[in-house]
Amino acid sequence: MKIAMIGTGYVGLVSGVCFSDFGHEVVCVDKDQRKIDMLENGKVPIYEPGLDALMAKNVDAGRLSFTLDLKTAIDGADAVFIAVGTPTRRGDGHADLTYVMAAAEEIAKAAKDYVVIVTKSTVPVGTNREVREVVAAANPDLDFDVASNPEFLREGAAIDDFMKPDRVVVGVETDRAAGVMSEIYRPLYLRDFPIVTTDLESAEMIKYAANAFLATKITFINEIAALCEKVGADVKQVSKGMGMDNRIGNKFLHAGPGYGGSCFPKDTKALARIGQEHASPMHITEAVIAVNEDIKRRMIEKLQDLCDGTFNGKTVAVLGVTFKPNTDDMRDAPSLTIVPALVGGGAKVRVCDPQGQHEGEALLPGVQWLDDPYAAAKDADLIVLLTEWNEFRALDLGRIAQNMARPAMADLRNIYNATVTREAGFVAYDSVGRIGFS
């Protein structure tokens, strides 16, 4: 099959590279000259483990290429995937479909023969029917179908998620489109990975419902963690006991500083907005959004308590600022709420993150960036574990405590515990949903 992938952001690039590894001929299109130049020179503009090697392999095999020219890319394509951004629209929380509709119109004007136009971007229910209308208006003579194919990729594990998915969701209207999509995903079908074929609206809703449910699990355990602190329970033990129930499962039950990233914040807001527009309020989702913001603020209060009530004049080392490990993504990361509060409160903030500096420098002004966690903690009054990178899971706590001005730790990912930190020489320790000391 020949596939054109419109957009070389996270979803588009990972999907395009993986489709080419299936054996398809894939052309990735973008309007950003800088991105295309990087890709043609073998450089990946995002951080995703293993993506650079897989990309190089398929470029060398002649199955993967990059271009600015959309018309050339879709010439002879069996399917054109739209994988452009759908950021939250300012003011109303809805997904901004400007880029999706612009891509649909460009595809319509450039296409000549039958093609399946596939929406890979996360879009509100009803968007694919709007795409159909836009394409038909721009090119009334074009023979085409639309399909919805939402992505379920976890940053940091995207290649494995694409190659070994829990399921592939495909929304179609015709058997012809279903046949094209089946051929595209044939390598997965042959290995017995589930392919769920639905109507367009159901495919669109599956994506939002899944992400909202996962965000709810995260937010629920964070609320439980707050109660655990009040009653003396240990949220890690509570999570373990809950997760052993097969009806609940143990994933997304790790207490922390709140969810962030490219999907959960955006998709929960969009789902809440969709519910409002259709007079079917998403009360649980709306509560999740509000509680998640409260959780971030509660983390700031924890840090303030460990700094004797004020950040002014304190030196704080923050380990990890990306929203999760194994990514350089800073979108809606808890650090974007917590670090500015530290800086605004008068603290001198040092930041250490294996991949976060490239994006973080613009997003977190007024901080000092260091590559070494021990250098960041030297003479500090507080060390904050904010992202659970592997590099921060086995620190020499005794060395850190010895070199701090006042050895205090806010462990917002529950990597360590009160006993270990006390023995290492810390005089204050707090985590999420567990008993600390000061």
C-alpha cells in the first residue's frame, strides 16, 4: 500500500515510521521546512526511544520519505492520514480543528483517484462527517471515503504500542474503505491483534472515553492519596490492594502530582465541551479536570511546608520537568504549575531533566539548568522529585543529604520512603499519600 501521512508531529511521525516498517510505502508531509530538513538528514525532531533507529532502517530500505509537497505525496496513495495538531481552543475548551479542515481541503484539491482520507488526529464526535463535507465541497468529482483511526500511543513506549496494540479502532462507512484499512493493518491482523471496526461516531467517541477514563483513575487515586495522608494510610499499599481486583486493574493507580501531557488535559476538556454542546453534561469528567488542578496546587503547599512556609531565599533542586519519563514533552506537565510557583515565591530553582531542557528553557524562565542531579542538590534547601526518570530512582541519598544546606525532600512520585531518607540523613521528607517526617 502507498500511504501519505500529513503532519510529522508525535503521532504522525511515529505512525508513518511504523507503517513503513509494516512494508508499506510511506511519505510523510509537513509544512515546516526545518522539520523536513531534519528528517531528511536522519534527525528526529522529537524524543521517543528507538524511533531514530527504526526511521533510519526504513529510509534505507526505500519505504519511507519526507517532503513539503503534499500533491506529490498523495499521488497514487491508497490512504491519506491526517495527523495534525488539535490543540485546545482558547476560551471554550473545544479542540481546534483548523489544521484538520485545512489538511482535508488541501487533500481534496490535490487528489485525483479514489482515496481513503483517514483522521488520525484526536477529534470531537462528528468531525469525520465534517471532513467529508469539506472534501466534497472542495472537489465534487473526487471518489473518496473517510475513516476514523484514533491513536492510542503512550509517549516513551509508542513504537511498542503501535506494533503490539491492545486494539486498533477503525471507523468506516463503506466496505471499500474497510477493505483498504484492513490491508493497511494486515500485519497486525495476521498476528491476532484485535481490529475493532465501528461507525465513524463510535470510533471518535472511543478515543475520548478511553482517555477520560484513564484520567479519572489517576485523579481518583490522587484524591485517595490526600485522604491517606489525613488518616495515616499508605496509598501505595492501597493501590496495590485495589489493583489486584481484576475489575479495577493496577494500571494508572500511581499517586503523584497530577496528570499532564498531550492527551489527557486536552481530551478531558474536549469531552466536557462535547457534553455541554449536546446537553449531556460530563459531570465526572468535569470533576476530574477541577480536581487535577487542585492536586497540583496541593503539591505546592507540600513544598512550602518543607521550606518552613516560604520559598523566599531558598534554593530548590527540581529533578524532572517533563510530564512523564522517556519523553521530552512538556505539555501541561505539573512542573509548569509547580516551578513557576517556586520562582514566583522567591526561590532559586535548579532543574535537572535528561530531555526537558530543549522545550523547558522557554517554558520555565528564571531557572538554572544542570545535567547532574548531585550538582543541582548541592547547598539546596529542598530537593523535589517531580518526574520518575530511571536516573533518579537509584540516587546516592547519603551523598545528596550531606551536600545540601538543609536536607529536605519532596518525593512527588513516591520513589523512596521515609525510612530510607531518614537513614540517609534527611531531616524532612514528604511524598504523596504516605506519612513523611519533618
